[in-house]
Amino acid sequence: MTPGTHQTWRPLTLPAGSIFALVWAALATSLPRLIYNTSDSVPAGWYRTSPANSLAPGDLMLVHLMQWLRSTATC
């Protein structure tokens, strides 16, 4: 290696590391979703959902039912 080689790539490490960190943060976290509730169980309207790390009393849960159970629940 020549003496000036390290100096040419050093300025690129900070922007490259920053871009990598932004891409990692975007892909590693799941985005919140919006769900519209029309049932009478809670007030109708838009609800934001996100993965639950822990649940507390009073928290709402969104559950995807299996197809055979969906048809039973709508009867």
C-alpha cells in the first residue's frame, strides 16, 4: 500500500456507516399498521397496531382468526 491510501477511504466511512445504520433501523423494526374497527366491542374508528413486547390491563389485542373459526364467529 502507498502512504496516502488510508486517507482516501476514511472520509467515506462515516457516511457509509450512517447509511448502513439507517437501513438497519428501517428493516429491523416493524412498522405500525392502521386497522379500522367496525365492531361494537370498542368504539368504531382507526386503531394503530404494533408488536406487543408486554401487555398491561386495559390493552387491546388484535387477533387473526383461522378461517373455520371466522365462519363460526360470524354466525
